[in-house]
Amino acid sequence: MRRRFTDGREEGVICYLSIGSNQDDPLRQCRSALESLSETPGLVPVRRSSLYRTEPVGMIRQPWFINAVAEIRALLEPRRLLQALQERERDMGRTRTGDGGPRIIDLDILFYGQAVIDEDDLVIPHRELHRRRFVLEPLAEIASWVIHPRFGISVRGLLDRLEDAATVVKLEG
């Protein structure tokens, strides 16, 4: 049974999601994805970071990205949250190629409370977040104090230690 606040609302779990796009008007895609979170049953948006223009990592011969991070209260279990995000991606036209190339939208779970999950198709915290400036900059904007449950270091601490020199430019609030 889910716990409830005294006013009857379900408590849920505070989660952080990354949002990214580099195809078909990425700014519009990210804004649309952020708006769609409030329309997703079981998700209650709390706040979001600014939007950032970011240099590609890995496969660098592709358009630059727009990225953001959203804080949500999830009333869904982790696997169901993943499924809901993948449904949103499909609804927005994403097809998975698995090659790290351009994408119309990418929605990833960064943190699900302080849960540590390591399964074939679900890894929380996100396995690369501590290595990626395009994730840590927007995450630190809204949740610098959150502690990474595997490392015991705050998001700000991870950002301060980061060796990734990729360009990340804040666009708007």
C-alpha cells in the first residue's frame, strides 16, 4: 500500500530525469517533453532546470543537443516509470537505434530517490551521469545537494570533480 500525506495525496518518490534532443527543433522537443510529464499518469512535476545547449559526447559528428533536468514526484515503481518514459519517447517519434546517434528525444532516469538498481535494462542511478557535464550542470542547478547513492558525493561535488570539458551553455530559465 502506498503511503499518503495527511491531506490524502500519495507521497511518491522524488526522482530526477534528464531530457535531451538534437533533431527536429530540439528546443521545441525538450519543451514538449517537459510539458508532457504533467500529462503522464503517476508523475507530478516539481521543478525543472534551465535549458542548455550542449556539445555531443561519444558520437561527436552530430548536431548539438538541447538538455534539461526535471524533478518529479513519481507515484510509479521504477520499472513502470521507465516504461512510461519510453512510451512518451515513442509518442514523440523516437525510434531506438542503440548507436548513441542523433535522437528526437531522450528521457532518462537519473535518480529514483536513493534507490540503487542494477538490472540488464534498468540501472539507477544512471550509470554515466557522474561523467557527463550535460547532465550535471542542469542537475546541479536544481539539486546540487542530492547525494549520489553509489558514491556518497553530492551532485555539486561530482560536478566539481568532473573532467568532462564538453561545452554546456545555459540558454534560458
